[in-house]
Amino acid sequence: MPETLLAARNITKRFGGLAAVHDVTVELWRDRIHAVIGPNGAGKSTLTNLLSGDIAPTTGTVTLAGRDVTGWNPERISRAGLGRSYQKTNIFLPFTVWENIRLAAQSRTPNAARWLKLASSVGEANERAERALELAGLQQRRHQVAAATSHGEQRQLEIAMTLATDPQVLLLDEPLAGMGTAEAERMVELLLRLKKDHAMMLVEHDMDAVFTLADHLTVMVNGQVIASGTPAQVRADPQVQSAYLGE
Ligand code: ADP
Ligand code: MG
């Protein structure tokens, strides 16, 4: 069995009368991609926010590498090994690709770094940033101002910034959104590279990419999980076909 790095058990998030996420249980495993699909408003982004600590669940628990992190703030969860990208980009456009990644790497360092620790933390942040730049395939763009890079490269940069915090768990919300075919193919290759050593949750609308990448697939509709299993199992589920895939 693969190692469980993140588990959300029976989590619910209510906004007033609406249960945006209702009694959802998901697990993320090392070296596996768990894709979450569903129509707009299904609760996918809310689920991502619950796992990253951006919002706290109304009920239910989240564990990260065996630790109960329910109710922790996003910075603390990030330091415990979770990295996420946002649908809306976090890039500083006037800065270079390298500066963006280097700043993200520094954010991993605790604020209260003492003098003696500071020198080694700078070296470590440089190394993390260098690895992230390479892993994301952005070496050629290192000195380019982010604003001058393509849409696809900006999405790669966003993932590099996430990698610079050295996460074990990656939550990616629609990394292929707005991409052309060539850009999407490059992103799929990147996500396949990232599978190794990471546990990944991938929220994505591009079904070709989902069925190429996913080891496990969960379908959400109206805040609830209607199916979860291997892509083949989910595809064969009659409820999924009528509710979502439209086959
Ligand atoms: P998805 O990402 O699957 O499109 P979301 O998680 O963004 O869905 O939204 C799920 C539901 O929760 C939607 O009905 C949305 O309007 C609602 N919702 C999301 N965030 C909030 C919020 N902060 N306050 C109130 N309702 C919200
Ligand atoms: Mg969303």
C-alpha cells in the first residue's frame, strides 16, 4: 500500500445554509495523483482550501503525515509540508522568474531565524529555489521578468514557487486552465515528473489530462462525493455518466 501523506475525514464546510463541502473523505498518497473533478460549484476549490488551512472545516479532521492539522493556519500547514497553487496567480510580475522562486523558498524559513541560523537558512533557500527552478523546467527563463513570460510559463512558475517550499503534498487547482495544446502537454509532463516523491491532489477540468495523470479519481457534485475509485471504475459508474461525464 502506498504511504498516506494527507487524509481528510468526513469534512464539512457550511457557508450559512449551504454545505459547500459535505461529509467528504479523501486520501492523498506518496507517488500518486488523486484527481478531483466535478461541475462548477461542486466544492472542489473549497475542498482545496480546507486541506491547505485557508478555511477551517465546520466538522471533520485533516491529518498531514500522521499529524492532526485541523484548524492550523496556512503558514503552519505549509511548514509541515503542504504546498498549494491557487487558481488566481500569486506571481510578482515585475520580478524575475528566479526572484519569484527565491522569495517563495525564503517563506519556508521561520520568521524568528536567529543570527547564527540566518546564514545557513539563506544557503538552504538558495538550494531549494535552484531545485524548484530545474524541476519546473524553467532554467532558460531564470533571468526573465515574470511579466514577459507566457501564460504557460507563469503557471509553471507558480508550481516552481510551490516546490520551493519543499512540500511533500501538492494541491493544484486547475493548473491547465487557459492553456493551449502545447502548453498543456508540457504541464502534463511536469505533473508526471512531480508524481515521484509527492502526494498530489489535482483539481482539473481537462479530462484528457485527468485520465492521463490520475491514479485515483473522485467526483464531486453539490459538495458531495458521488464516486471515488480508479479512473476505470469511475468511468464505468452509471451515476457519474449521467451526472457529469454526459456519456
Ligand atoms: P468549485 O471549485 O467546484 O467550482 P467552489 O468550492 O468554488 O466550487 O464553490 C462551492 C460552493 O460554495 C458554490 O456554491 C460557491 O458559491 C460556494 N462558496 C464558495 N466559497 C464561498 C464563500 N466564501 N462564501 C459563501 N459561499 C461560498
Ligand atoms: Mg474552483
